[in-house]
Amino acid sequence: MEQLDRCNDADRAWVTDAIAKVEADANRSADTHLLPFPLPDGWGIDLYLKDESVHPTGSLKHRLARSLFLYGLCNGWIGPRTTIVEASSGSTAVSEAYFARMLGLPFIAVMPASTSPEKVLLIEFQGGKCHLVQDPAAVVVEARWLAEDTGGHFMDQFTYAERATDWRGNNNIAESIYAQLALERHPVPAWVVVGAGTGGTSATIGRYVRYLRHPTKVCVVDPENSAFYPAWEAADWAVETGRGSRIEGIGRPRVEPSFQPTVVDRMVRVPDAASLAAMRAASAVLGRRVGGSTGTNVWGAFALISEMLAAGVRGSVVTLICDGGERYADTYYSDEWVAAQGLDLSPYLRVAESFLATGAWPARGT
């Protein structure tokens, strides 16, 4: 009788130990905070920011990286000699480099050359290597080629994000949000606002609220140059922009497989200048710097809250602090960099300041 063993006992034992290490990391990590964002009490509307910047690797992507490693290990894709390759604009690569180092595996991040120097240093600090490409639309193709060339494994966050995450619970981000809201005056949010990079977070939250039969709606905010919004608008999921996003961590030149439009209730396109203006306005209120994708989220949340106020609706809105602003000292928080990008934040800063004072928001088209 012929017999073929594809995995020897030593490799299987390594995988078992690797899964235990990744699970232990989760077990010793506290949940992230749900921070109230101060709004006038008389509005009857509460805004909360889920602070994902307090993960060990400093961003929302720590959850995704953990799930992707467990998915790869349990599928037999990652072994004791596997080189891990990822296509990433930065934060996912930082988190995956952390887990790769934990398991003693080499890690290569394929990233746009425009990625902030701070993120490159964070990846290298975690023991990873950075492979920079000039064309942001080419990172996935380059990562796939590099994985084949090294005999490694391409993590492919854009395909596997929604598959690797247990959307029914298991302390995913949606379950955590509802548990932390349980004692608030509006424990079931009217809206959850998130950006789309892989689409995995919006898919997880959208599925979870349906599974638990909550009336919460999901709003996805999308930056300039991203394909998600124009594809949504045209109901054509083949739309491509061929351009990378200036707001790191969200926005893609094509609609990624993990994005599930059927669980999204609304999409909003946010100008990059508005994202950075809201980022700065939120940082001033919170007393700490947040990143650009957080600004995109906050801009969308402000617009929804103004809409609720105008309709006399009371309730809560939840969005995310995706990462901290210290990663963007030389870009989003640099007036010189902003000016070099041709962005004028002043009109959007006035909108944000007016909203915080009065709840007013410009009419659509103005």
C-alpha cells in the first residue's frame, strides 16, 4: 500500500506550538477601550471611539494579523520554515511582522514607496523587511510573485480578511463594542462607521449586527482614489481607479474580495483634506494624536450625527481610532507635507469646528 505523508510529526508539533503562542498573545492582551467623544449633552446623541491603537502593535490591524496567522497555521499553509509575505500600506505589515518574529519566521512587507517612514521603521523594528514598489496598484502582484520566488506564503489580507475572522463572536471587534456599550444610555448604536481597506472590518460588523438582529446600520467611509465608493455607486464591482490612497490603511485601487457590499447600509466619500482636518480636530478634543483613517471615520460620524440631530433622532454612533498619529508626524501632521500634496484643510476645519459647536453640517452638494 502506498502512503504519502505531507507533514511530518516535527512540523505538526511546531504548528501546534505556534497556534498556542498566538492564542496566548490574545489571552494576555486586554480589550481595547471604548472612549466617549464629548458632545453637548442636550443633543441626546453619544459618539464613541473604539481605540484600536492600544493593541501591542498599535493599530486595528493587530486583530487581523492574529486571525490571518491562525488561519494560515490551521490550513497548513504556514510551517516552521515558511517565509511570510504580505501586501500592505503599513499597519498590517507591522502587526504581521510582530507575529512572524514571535514564531521565528522571516517576514517581507511589499508596500507602496509612499508609505510613511515611521511605518517602515516599525516593521523593521519587529524584524521584518520592506520591499517598496513605486506603483501602489502593483503591490499584490509583486507580493504574490515574491512569495512564489521565495517558496513562502502570501498572506493576502485583501482576500482572506473576512474569511479568517469569526464574525459570530469569539471576542471580535463587533462583539466587544456591544459588550462595552451595555451600560450606556444608548447601548445599541444607530450607526457604526468604518473605513474599508481589506473590507474585513465592515464585513465582520455588518454580519454580526444581522446575526444578533440589531437594528444598527453600517456606514463605510472611503477616501479619494479608492474604488469602493464608485463601485458601490455604479453597482459595478469591477471598477478600478488605478491609483493608491493617500490615507494609509484604507482605500484601494480595486474592490477587494473581502469587501461585502451587501452588509453595508451606506457609503460616504470623504475628501482627503476633510480626513486630515477631522483628524486634527479630533486630536485637539481628545488631547492626543490619531491617524488619518481615524479622521476619515470621524468625518463620517460627524455627518451622521448632524443628520440625526436634524431629524430629532437620539442614539449612539460608534467609530474607530485605527492607529495613533505618531506614525504620521512627517506626513499628515506636517503642514509642509500637506501643502506639497496640494491640500487645503482650512474649509474642512471650519466645518468640523462649526459642527462641534452647533451640530450643523453643510447641505449635500455645498
